[in-house]
Amino acid sequence: MATPVITLNKLTKYYGKTRGILDLSFSVEEGEIFGFIGPNGAGKSTTIRTLLSLIYPTSGSAAIFGLDIIKDRVKILQDVGYLPSEVFYYDSMRVRELLRYSASFYKKTKNMEECERRMHELCELLELDINRKIEDLSYGNRKKVGIVQGMLHSPKLLILDEPTGGLDPLMQARFFELIRREREKGVTVLFSSHILSEVQNLCDRVAIIRDGQLVQVDSISALRENTYKRVYAEAEGEIPAGYFDGDGITAAEIQGNSATFLFSGNINDLLSKLASLSLTNLIIEEPDLEELFMHYYR
Ligand code: ADP
């Protein structure tokens, strides 16, 4: 099998006594869009900043392109595009100047004409005016500058920390389209977010992180299909309280003759339980990730 693009091996980071991340192990394969999901404070930025060697791990190790993140940092960064969760710039610069300046960091390994071409293409796609001064840009437009900056040297790996904050829905859709196009070219993407609905449509696999620790790594389809179903049932008569308490059922709510709950387990057990009621309506669907997420955090 090909070497994963990113491998974390018990990666741990403490800020003094404060836990940042603890024993994180997972890998991201070439060409996938990998979602890194968790609420604020879970440790997403800490993981990303450690991977980029902006901060150093307390213990454990990680590799990008099979190279050690600390020892081979300079080499790795030539082929990584990074969008930090908060972007800060020299306010008096124009977008064009800033982007050319960023591109110049890659002049030893990349073709500058190609970077320039990419800059124009990306700015056009995101409707970003390269002649504007940074200080005149809205938060969303600054974010776009960060996106272009992270992509103009055509990196093999994109690491995006909460990339969509501040983008309006139209731009968000365009940005996702851009990410998909990059993936088609073979680019690998690690994408952090606390908004699951974003990830659900974009990512192949996700890692869920909570309190600095990994809760689960799975494909989006496995997360949705193999874990929980949302069931909504209506019966002819009143459903007795507690009727749906039992194995595999969570979050049951019964109101008169209707009930809703999450189910995980053997679907035949569910059907026989439902068969004892005289139903007038039944809906079984895949819950969205937001709902599953609530479950993991309960
Ligand atoms: P996320 O990106 O998921 O919101 P962070 O990685 O920013 O989470 O934070 C993880 C934990 O590490 C939090 O408890 C946070 O308070 C702590 N933390 C992050 N950065 C620092 C820092 N520079 N100094 C001390 N603690 C920090």
C-alpha cells in the first residue's frame, strides 16, 4: 500500500499543564478529503499547528509524505498549503503584492509563472480583487486571500483550519468546488471544522476529536449507514410510555400516538418491535452528522 500522506503516531501536546492533544493516532491517505471534526477547544488547531511544526509535540511523532515533521519540516512545507484559522496580514499591502510575496517563498522549488497564473485563476474564481488593499477587505475577503495564498504554489497537501468561516453560502459552494477540483488532480486535503453539515458533503472520511482525544475515524458513509437510524413512527392508538426503551434505542421521545428515536443494532429486532404496534406511518432515515455528533458527545 502507498505511504499515507499524513501519519500521526500517539501525537501529544501539552501547553504547560494544559492538555492540547493526547495520544492522537490516525492517517490520511493520498487523494482523500479528510475532515477533522470537533467542537471549539477540542484540539484541532493544536494538531494542525503541530503537524506544521509551528509548535512542537510533547511526545509522539508524525510524518507527512513519509518524512518526519520536525526533521524534514522545510522540505515538507514546500508541498503543503496551509490556511490558518485566523489570518493576519500587513494591512497596507495590496492583495497582489501580498500574494506575490507569498509565492516568492517557493521560488527555489516552484515555477513562478505558474504561481502567477494560479493566483489570477484562483482570485477570479473567488471574486477577489487583487488591486484592493488588505485593510479595505472584509473578514470573508481576507479569508479568500488566505485560501489563494495556501494554494498558489500548487501544493500536494492542503491543510485548512476552519476554512469556511466568514464565507457567504455562494462562496462556500465555490470553495468546495475548488477543493473537489484539487482532489481530482490528486491533491490530499485535511480540513478542520466544527460544522458537520459542511463536512458531510465534502469529505471522504472524518476523524472526530473531543477533549484532545480521538473518538472515531470512519468514512462518511459508514458513519451514517452503519451506526444509527432515525426512526419516526405513528400508531393507531397511544404508544405506551417506555415502549421504546431498550437495546439499541436512544433519545426516544413519545408523544401520544407518535414516537421518534435513534436506533443502532439489528434492524430485525427493530422491525419486530414495530410490528407489535398497529402503525399508520413509519419513516426510517439516516440521521445527519449533526445528530450523530450529539450522540458521541452525550
Ligand atoms: P480547536 O482548534 O479544536 O478549537 P485548540 O487546539 O485551539 O482547539 O485548543 C485545544 C486546547 O488547548 C484548549 O483547551 C485550548 O485552551 C488549549 N490551548 C490552545 N492553544 C493554547 C496556548 N497557546 N496556550 C495554552 N493553551 C492552549
